[in-house]
Amino acid sequence: MSASASLNPARPARSLRELRRTIFSQIGWIACGLALFCVIGPLIDIVGVVAYHGIAAFSGKLFTTTTNGVSGGLLNAIEGTFAISLFGMLIAVPVGVGAGIYLSEYGANRVGSTIRFLSDVLTGTPSIVLGYFSYIVFVTSLGWDFSLLAAAITLAILIVPYLARITELALRQVPVSMREAAFALGATEPTVVFKIILPGAASGVMTGALLALAISVGETAPLIYTAGWSNFLWNGKFTHEPVGYLTYVIWTFIDQPNPQSHALAFAAAFLVMLVVLAINIGVRLTLRRNRVI
Amino acid sequence: MKLRPFRLSLLSLSLLIPAALCAVILFLLIYSAPAIGFNGFGFVSGITWNLGDLYGDPVVTRGFTVPNGANYGILVFVAGTLLSSFIAILIAIPLSVGAAIFLAEAVPNRIRPVLSLLVELVAVVPSVVFGLWGIAVLIPLIGHYVSPSGNGYGLLSASIVLALMITPIIATTLLDALMQVPKENRESAFGLGATHFEVVSKAMMPMVRTTLIGGIVLALGRALGETMAVAMVSGGALNILPTSIFSPVSTIASFILTQLDSAQSDPTNMAVRSLAEIALVLFIITLAVNAGAKLLTSGALNVRKRQS
Amino acid sequence: MKLSNILSRSTALRSGVAALALAATVATTSTAHAATTLVETGSSLLYPLFNLWVPAFTAANPAVQITTTSTGSGAGIAQSIKNLVQIGASDAYMSNALVHKNPNMLNIPLAISAQAVNYNLPGLGDTHLKLSGPILAGIYSGKITMWNDHAIRAANPGVKLPAHKIIAIHRVDGSGDTFIFTQYLSSSTPSWASTVRYGTAVSWPAVADAIGANGNSGMVSAAAANPYSIAYIGVSYAAQAAKAGLGVAELKTADGQYVLPTPETVGAAAASVVTDTPPDERISMIFAHGSNAYPIANYEYAIINAQQPDAATAAALRTFLNWAVTDGNAPQYLNQVQFLPLPTAIQILSKTQIAKIK
């Protein structure tokens, strides 16, 4: 006996109360549908607005020239984002994956839970607090000035907890029997981890790395006071040399009162969105194929 | 106990995470200590953020060398942060509950993955792009059609942008929970003659109440720490508490972002240290909220396991 | 298991090495050019002029690469002191306390600029509103809240003023524009001088609906977006302000006249301090006495640390700054931003200071 019996048009409502319930239910569904529309609608609008203005600003020059004051191209910003994310990941991946391995294999004790808890606290730290910390400690006190290293370290602190958590979850999914079989065959611990478990969880770890990359590309607040800004390509110095990055263009150029700057801001936003959405859609589709949802 | 170099090296890598966190906390505490001493309890209740006479000579007040007339109060920013986050939660709750219910029950099984993917994607849009969209689309909209003074920058815009950013957090948490409600509860409600909507609202929703609250608190934690989007649309208020939903506001995070440079004009450095104290306040608030969220969500899991 | 083969440790190691090699190649090819990089940050008022100067200077001196950013004069001063940037652009000279703490810092005027008070009053037409320091102080302290307040009406007889609340827009970042604007208010209004005083960042009195903006460009956008608003905007943004439909106010001088910021009026203000300018060139020409002297005019400073970390940077700085105060002061650059060139006497003083950079 299902609810449709009471909504069946061939069978009239038994009472005023049932009619009222039916109407309220229909209104409820319409309201919920509207709610879904209100959640997804702005996403479509954001992607549409950014794509429309961003693509309108595309030209060959965009990818081959650097910014010059408030106009020009995005080459320095693209290269800078790439460099900062690369070095941020180079710092974060060993630490995050190593922590994930420790937590999943040997972390079922109090040390493990403390590390997990503090890692979660670090996730909840506002990114501007990390940027402030890095500015005072690395940029001014240690005297590195605006630099790639300060920016990379700040980003790494931001993304390491995510890497650790995802690596731990991915490693947990590898069956215990595989470990036991490897130990039974006489493998040492490093061999078990690196040759058996990690390859088995490789796709999960890659997922974590890609998601961390997506976060790095879109971050702004931790970089404003650490990377500075440069109109030129990175010249290889890790300290005492500011670096440009795409999100800076979005944050500052939209405020300049001329159309070329606005065009650059939207173009930068489009590039950032492209990378972030591509990574996230790819990752989530792969996850769904592996786990039926 | 045998020394295991492999485990030790992994452990030392793992310990870098708590080390980084402790470094940040210790830094905030130590660096803001003079400011805490100077500002006292009036810090959180004071409305005026006064850097003092930057072009006069510093004086000694209450034992500290500060610019003449310096007085740091952050009530405006605490109010801005709490108000914008709570209004964002008020907007986000009905939207996310409605969206989650619709996705869980009213959408055909084959379309659900696509739509829930779209909802998840809203959460990964970078904050600065939300701010860009806010400046380009939302602010003119609110300024022209809604705001009585024609001013689009303000508490309403900041709250709307925040609401859009945190809705997916609540919606996806709730959707997962709804999908896991045991079939028997749904079917027995249908058996009693409830309409489909009543099954959801009266039989399923109460079961996921704790998870919902956990998701809401988690979203609140995210909203409190948001920087870029809010900085771009909130209107930058100083020294005045918001009087209406259209008033310009400043949040703690956007204030730190925009003021770090001008705080350095203070030759006594007390302004920069007061900013560290603000950062400490924000850190404590978000820590408390996130800890609460963790307690609620982990508690909910225990409840469900017992029932199933 | 194919994925695991692809992602085995040795492959990961190889791609890591490849990435590092790529980075090293990029680095070495860039450093092969061995250009000196200078970073300029600070005043948004000076920013448009720097963006005109840098391409022209780099065309003649390709070995010097200059990055320009606009963060506000407060940041320009602070970051130059910390050597985070080589050139701190500022509309405000350094305070005595900062000079005392950092005796190596130089305040070098590069040009003469001014600031306008713009407003967004629909329906006013081509009339310029007459405003004085006390009126502006009243608006920004909340004592004058309506456009048709009697003080504004008294200064503008015959002008139809709307019965609407004034939306006062101020800068939130550390701003040289705030410095010169509040100096005008302090010099002309004793009550402002004793309460709010002046500086690159001041504690703005609580005014309902007041908006905080970032940078001169933020001031233009905020004023354009809000009818019945008033904002203080540097003259280098005059074209954008006009395009946004903002009006320019005639400000009351120290001698009681109402003038617009024109080359004559700004020149008169500058002329009044030429002989008084000390060797460290820190002086204010706000609210200057003199016939038709525009009340908000100022030297645009480059805040430079006389001790540079290496000789190449110092030489590059000297080359650029000397170029700026001579060739850079040509009408083809200054006319685009409504600035005035330095008088010869000041140019000599600036060059003397530039020579101190080592």
C-alpha cells in the first residue's frame, strides 16, 4: 500500500485533512526542487559568466606575454602558479603520504589519534592565519622577503592534512590479507609498504594528490603576503624574489578601472576554474566508477 | 623495544603535521603577548580600531610604547564575522535541506549522480572566483533592486556569497545520511498512509538530525574562516557596528587581509601584534566550532551503528 | 595492476627528477639574461604613472626589469623599510618616528600630484559643488549627514541639492590619499585635528553607511556604484572618475577661494613650498597659502633605502630614479595622469638624495 493511493486522481480525497496534506506535500516538493535550483543555479551562472568574459579575453598574446602594469598577458602568472603549486606539492606529498602510511599501518594507538586530531585542527585553520604566520616568520623574521619558498611552504602546510587523510583512507581499503601474505613471504616493512600496499592504493593516493593540487591552484590568501607579485617569469631564486600567480590577477585586476584589467581578471579566473573543475570532475567520476553510488 | 628505522622515519614525517600546527599556535601566542597585555579585555568589546597618531611621537601607555591614542578594539569585526556567518547559515539550511531531500527522493536514480556532482562542485570553486562573481553579478543586482540606499556592498552580499559556498557542505552530508536511512523506516511510514513528502519530512529527517546539525556546524566553521570572497563584497566597515542587513561590514579574516600592510606603518609594532591577537581570536573561534562539529558527527555515527 | 606499474616508486622518482630538471632549465635560461629586478609597490595614486614610466624606461634600459604593484602608500613605506621591495611609492612622507627608527631611508619626490574630491550626484549636471575642509570634516565625522544640509547649501547658493543621505567613502588600506586628505581636514578644521588627526591610516569616526574601499580604483568603483556618495580620489584617476559620471568639487583654499585641481592651482600650491623644502624633502603643501593654491597637492615620493644589498641593485635604482626625475617628468607622461613636473630646485634636491643610494 503506497502513498500514491491517497494522491490518485481517480480516487477523490477522503477528507479536507487529506486534501490539505496532499497540497502541503506538493508545495514541499516544489520548494525542495526550487532549493536544488538555487544551489546549482549560481554554479552554472558563475561558470557561465567567467567563461563568457574569460574566453572573450583570449588571444595568442595571453599565453605568450607577461603582465605589464594593468594589461598584457598572463604568462608570468601561469608560470608562477605552476611553480608555486609544484614546489608546494614537492614539500607536501612526501610528508602527507608518509603520514598517511604511518597512520594507516601503525597509527591505531594514542600517538596516531593525536596526530589525526591535530591534522584535522590544521584543516580548520583559516588560510589567512597561515598567511600571516608565514609573513611574519618566513618573509620578515627569517628575511626571505617575498619568495617562492615562503609561498610553497605555506601552501604545503595547508594541503598536507588533506593528503594525509586521503592516503590513510586509500591504504585502509587495501585488504589486510595482502599485507599478511607479504609478511608471510618474508618481506620487510619498507617492501610491504612500497611494493605491495602503496601500488594497490595508487589510484586513491593520486586522487588525493590531484585534489590537493586543485586546492593549491585556487588559493589566494596564503600567497598574498608570501609570494608577493612579479611582472616577470620566475628567475630560479627561491628566496628574495617575488613570484606572480593567477589568483592575484583575479583579486587585484578586477579593481582597476579599465577594461583590459577586467579582461585579464576574468581570463585568469577562467584558467583557474578550468583546472579546478577538470581535476574535481575527473576525480569524482573515477571514484564513482569504482564505488557504485 | 626494537628500533624500527622505517617506522621511525614515517613517524617523524607524520610529526611534522602537529609540529606545523604547534608552530602556528605558539607563534600567535608569543607574538601577540605584548598586545594581549596592552589591550586587555577591552579588546573584544571595543568598537574603535584606532592606530593612534602615526605621525606623532610614540608615548608610553599602560607600560607599553604605542602611538599616542592607540586603542585596539575588534567588536566590529567579531560582529561582522558572526553576523555574516549566522545569516549565511540561515540561508543555507533551507536550501541545503531542500536540495538534499529532492536529490535523495525525487530525482531518478540515473540522474542523481550528475546532480549531486554539480552540488559538490559548488564547494570547490575558489573563494576568489566567488568574490569575482559577487562583484560582477551579485553586487549590481542587490544594489539596483534590493538595497534601499543603492549600495550593493554589505552584510547581505557577504552572507549570500558565504551561503552559496557552505550549502554544498551541508547538502552532501545530509544526502549521504538520507541515502543510508534503513528501508524499513521508509516503508513502514508509507504503510501508515503518509504521503511521499511526509515520509521524508516526518520519518526520515528526524533520524538524520544529528548528522544534519554536525554538517551545519562544520559549514559554520568554514564560513567563519572565509577570507577572499567576503573581502571583495563586504564593504569594509570600520569603527561602526552594522545597523541593517545592507550595512557594510568587515569580518576578522577580511580585516587581517586588508590591514596587514597599514598596520606596519606603526613604528612601535603594536598594531601588527594586535593583528596577531585578532588572528588568535579567529583561530580559537574556528577551533571551537570545528571541535563541536567533530563531536556531533562522530556521535551520530555511533548512534546509527547501534540501530542498524 | 597496470596503474600500479605506472605509479611504481621508480617511475615516480624519475618523474620527480624530470620535474626538477625542467625547473632548473627554466631557471638557468632565465638567469642567463642576468637582469636586475626591481620591485615597486605602494601608492595607487602614483601607480598609473609608474605603469607609463616602466615600459618607456625598460625600452631604453633592458637590463633593468621593474615590477609595479598598487598596494597603498602605507604598504609602500613599510615594505621598502623591510627591503621587501626596492621602491616604495608613497604620497606621504615618512613620519618622524619612522625616520628616527630607520635613518637610512630616503624620501625622494618624483613628481607633483593632487587629489580631487569626487561625488556621485545624479542630476547635478555640469555645476561643480563648492566644498570646504570643515564641510568635509563634518561629512566624514557624521555631523553632516544630508546633501541638503545648511552648511553645504550655504556654500552653494542656487544649486539644487537633493534631500538624500551622504554615503561617505574612505580608504581602508594604508593610503597616502588618506594622508593628504586628512591633512587637509586637520589643517582646516581644529576639531578634526584634535580628534582624528591625520595619517596613512586613521580611526574613521563612526558614520552610518560609510563604505571602505581598497585603492583609488576601489574608490572610483565604489563611488560609481553608489548614488549620493562622496569620495577622495587622486587626480591620476580623473579620467576614469569622469567616465564613471562623478563630479569634481571646488575646494576652499587657505585664502578662502574655491578652486578646481588644475595645473595653475596645483602649481601655485607647489610654488609656495619650493624654497621651504628641506634637504630630506619631507614637507607638506596641503592647505598652502597663496592665491588660488589648490589645497590638496603633494610631492609623490619614492621611499628608498639608501643601503641596498648589492651594487647592481643600487646602480639600477639610481639609473631609474634619475631618469624618472628628468626624462620621466616630460609632459608626455605627466599629462596623462594630471601631474606636474618637479621645479628645478626640487629636482636638484632629489638628485642629491638619489646619489646617496649605495
